Amino acid sequence: MNYLDRIKNVGSMIKWFIAKSYGMALPFFISEVQLKPHHKPYELRRNWAELLEKFATSELESRKKDDEPVLYFRRNVQLSETREQQIVTFCSNALDMLLTDARSSLFLDRCPMFPENAAELAGLGFAMEDGAYDCKTHNVDWLRVHIDDQLPVRIADVIRSFLIFSFADHNGYSELEIRIIEWWKKGTGVKEVRRQYLAKLRESTPCYG
């Protein structure tokens, strides 16, 4: 096999991986519908009113009349953990895309989780975006201001308010803030911390992976 044939083979494999990883989705006020490969988004949009009449029987007519679907390119809901790990190992671009989608789902508050898991995820998020932990720069005041950069406001507020119900250490950190820093320190290497982030999100919520 010559060099050009190898490039074509690699390109075909990447296309296959992306096809398995992602799908088109139509979110609307009731739920989110992932389209199958044979679905045609334009036809679905044209017949949207009929679909709502068929499947949204409990909704008010005024809501169905005003509803407009939006087409999204999202992670395939049937993508298994094993398959995802294979994909991100082989294709760094797929890793970036999966991470972008994961962060989007998190900040849309679609990933409910316990505060302890959220703190660990935030620590890995800081490792990705802010580099190595520096105790002089990343003090308790900095952490409480920037926690919103890593978690939806609702979850960030829970972590901030946790200090009211627990004891602070000698530096003023609550138990959850200490957990954030511990997981921040665990994040090593650009690609590896991204894989760690996806793995942590998978195990932290039933709504991803």
C-alpha cells in the first residue's frame, strides 16, 4: 500500500469514527430527538406541526403552534464508553469535539450530579483551562470567583454555600473546595486531562455516556 492509499484509509477511519460519535438532534420544549441516519432534517422541519400533534398530545395548542425546532450536532446518545475511549485515543479532533459537547451539556444544566462529583469535575476543568495549580495565585478568593467558569451557576452556588454547613481548614477552604484543588492537582498533560474530564463526567451523572 502506497503513502496516498494510507492517507485515504486514515481519512476513511476518521470519518467512520465521527459518524459513530455524533448525530443530528432536534431539541424542542418537551425533549430532544436524535435523528437516525435515514432521517432528513428539512422534511422533519416541514412536517414539524404534524409531529407535535402526534407526540405532544399533552401540551397546550398555543405552545405547539409557537414552537420552532433547532438543529444541533451532538454526541450520539448510543455511543458506548468503550467506543468513546477508542475514538479519543485515535483521533484528537474527536476528543476536542466530544469535550465541547460535554461542556455544553454541563453548562446547560443537563448533567445532574452530587456536589462532591461536581467539585472533582471542576478541579479537572481548572487544570484544563488554567494550567497547574499555584497556591499563591489560586487562593480561596480566586477559587470562589472563578468556580462559575467550571460549573453551572446552580451547582457553583451549592459549592460556595457548602462552607455554611461545614468547617473550613486553616486556609479558609471548605471540604468541597479542598476536593477541587486535589483533583486540580491530578490533572496532568493537555490530552490526558481532557480524557480524565470525559471519564469523570461519565461516572458522575447518568445523563452522559
